[in-house]
Amino acid sequence: MFRSLRRALCAVTAALLLPLAGAQTARAADPGAGYWHTGGRQILDSADRPVRIAGINWFGFETGNHVVHGLWSRDYKSMIDQMKSLGYNTIRLPYSDDLFKGTVPDSIDFSGGKNTDLQGLDSLQVMDRIVTYAGRDGLKVILDRHRPDSGGQSALWYTPAVPESTWIADLKALAARYAGQDTVIGIDLHNEPHDPACWGCGDTAVDWRLAAQRAGNAVLSVNSRLLVFVEGVQTYNGVSGWWGGNLMGAGQYPVQLDVADRVVYSAHDYATSVAQQSWFSDPSFPANMPGVWDKYWGYLFKQDIAPVWVGEFGTTLQSPVDQKWLAALVSYLRPTGTYGADSISWTFWSWNPNSGDTGGILKDDWTTVDTVKDGYLASVKAPGFPSTGDGGGDGGGGTAACAAVYTVSSDWGSGFNADVKVTNTGTTALTSWKVTWTWSGGRQVTSMWNATYMQSGATVSAVNAAHNGAVPVGGSAGFGFGGAPGGGGTPTVTCTAT
């Protein structure tokens, strides 16, 4: 609510692992692989396994900087690496339709080797690089049409300067841009519709539900595998709440798209550092909050109608009321340790410290983590996802490459042990790798540690384990194995960044 207020002025023990059928099988075996769809209240991956979005908002593309904030202080890759290290698995990227006017990013620091591969790029090309690197890190991305232009939020999805036709054309352009690149799992059609937007009233000029159907079908017409995220409104049948946070009408008037199982409803919810609401002064607070959330959006999840994603929630955490609110909301979202992915998804507002009425996970130096705020979210964080390789856009973000050295450590005739060292020889961090070789003499792998493998005849392919796929530039990882019979010498090995 009140979006104009919410912007600042500017080592793991190695285990014996079961063999898998090659790198693709290894990736597909991990929850979150591929494009996603819905089933009842759950978001499901390409193999119908439930997944949970547990992410962070990183804003800036929708502002006059026309790029995510903080790049004046840090390299974008280090930011994404830090998000991953803290346990966030998805990035929500707000943008405005100005991106389609050839805007050039402002306030990026290129000194000291920072952001060097972003030089000379326009805003959309920078978004490509962010999507690419996020995918390599195993993070998903949700694109959020946050504003029609960098000037500010709009109540409706269109303005005199940015008509509905432009809104839809730009949504389709983004959907087409990332088609076939499953790092981008979906698009949030418009941020925080509010009065006079209605839900189910039937007036095409203000009925957000009908507009969402038009836009959602347009998106799916060019990329049918995307999720369509639909926020609520402010007021339904005279009952008002947060901007974008009122989904009371979605049960009676659902968003119906031409492609089934693509709608995820999105609510926003905030604390007193953003604005006061009547429920904060209720004598029963915070015990009253689950009932409030049930009424506005939680019923969709509890009644198995559709998945719910709390796309924004945040607070400065200074007030005791806000502290109780956040604790109650995290509990309502359902701890991952208890419920797994059968839980409400979320992206916290925000990564940025320069959100005026919430602050962020990062402190003002754009590096230090607010461990208290981040700690509130610990129970609802969720596992990351498989690396999607190049991830999106123009395939930028540096060159991923590796080399491998095979060494026989012992050989007793009937068997042998060998070690393989993998070195990152590229210009960007590796997130996964595969080593392949072909033997002579009918040799077989008998055991392998710190990697998984597939052997087909004399050819062996070994893929990193979960804990050693990430290798920094110039760094190394390794694995070992036993084989039989011995006496085979050293084959030629090939390393591939996957």
C-alpha cells in the first residue's frame, strides 16, 4: 500500500552417492527443475513435485535509475551469490514500461572489476545478465510490472501515457524474450491495483480481474509455460485493505485463462511502518491476524482453490507491533520444516536498504546483513533449485569453462583408485560441471565419492555433487573413485561447465 512511500530517494561431509543417468538426469532429479504449473493450492515443478517460492524483492528497474539498485556499490554477481547464501531461492524484479524505450542504466560502478560485463548495455540487456546469473546460481526470477513508467505507481494497469495496449504488448515482449529459459518462471502482471480498481464488477475500464485475464492470455499466447501472478485490489464489496492485498473476490470470480493451471494469486501485506490498519489496534492483536489473512487471501490456500504468493511484506521492525506482526505472518505462511512445499510462497520486501518505510535485508552499506530481520524468515526459507545454465537473455555474465586432471593414486592390479581435480578456467563462477572420459580394457567404476556418475560401455560421465558444484574463477573442486581392473593408465578427460 502507498507505494510512493516505499521508495527511498535514492564443508560438507562427502557421502557415497547413487549413480544418476548423466548431467541432465541429475538436474531433473532436483525439485524445481523446468517450468512450473499449479495443482490446487500448490505450485508444482515439471515433474509434478511441489515447490516453494521463498525469495526477495530487488527493486530499481522501475525507478529513474532503470536498473536494480546497489550496483553503485557492488558487483551484481556478488549480490546474487549473497542472496543464495542466505537461503533465498527466487528474485522478484520490479520494472516499468520505460524499459522498452531503450533506457540506459544509471549509477553503476565499473571500477575495481565490478559489473564489467554490463558496460554499454541498455536496461533490458542488464536484466538479461541478471536473469542469466540468477539461473546459474539456481535462483528463479519473477518479473514484476511495477509501474507504467518510472514516475510512480498507478492505481490501474493503464494511464493516459501508457494505455492497456502498451501494457499488454510489453508483457508479451518479455514473455517472448525469455521463452525457453526457465529461470523466469512467471510475470506479476501489475503491482498493487487499488481504488478505483474493482474485482468482478464487470466494468472493463476498472475490473482488474477481467484485465488480468486479457493480459494473462496474451502472455500465454507467446509463452504458454509461464505462471501468471495476479495481485488483489484494495476494496471488495466495501471492505478495504492493503493495495493489491484484497483477494476476497477471487473465490467467486476466479481468473480464468486459456491455459489451465497457470494462475497464482498474489497478496501484499505490511506493518505499521508503512501504514496503520484497524487490525493493529484490535485488543486481541496479534491473535486476530490469522483471521484477517484468512478473509483477505488465505482462504484461497486453505480451501485448496489456488496457490498464494505473498509477493511483498516488510517492515523496519522498529515497533513492537511490527515485530509481533512479522512473527505471526511467518507462522501463518507455514514453516518449511513442518509442511515442506505445501506452504504459502513469498518474496520479502526488500533486499534493498533504501526502501524508505521498510528498510531491507541489507544494511545501508549494501553488504552487511540485518541478521535480526533475516532471522525472522529462517523457518520459511526453502531449498534452491537446479542451475539452469545460461538462464536467459543474451547468455552474458562471463564465460563458464573448466579443465580436469585425472590422477591414479593407487593401483594393485585387480583394482585402482583415482582422483580428478576440476579447475574453473572461465571468467564467471561455475555452478555445476561434468567430467567425461573413455577407458580401454573393459574397466568399470566400482564406487565414487563427491560426484555422481553414469557409465555407458567404456565412457564415464561424472557430475558434481550438491556441495561442490559451485567453483569460483580460478578455484578448484574434486572427486575420487574406485575402479577395476587396474593397469589402465590415464585416459584423456574432458570438463564441461553445465
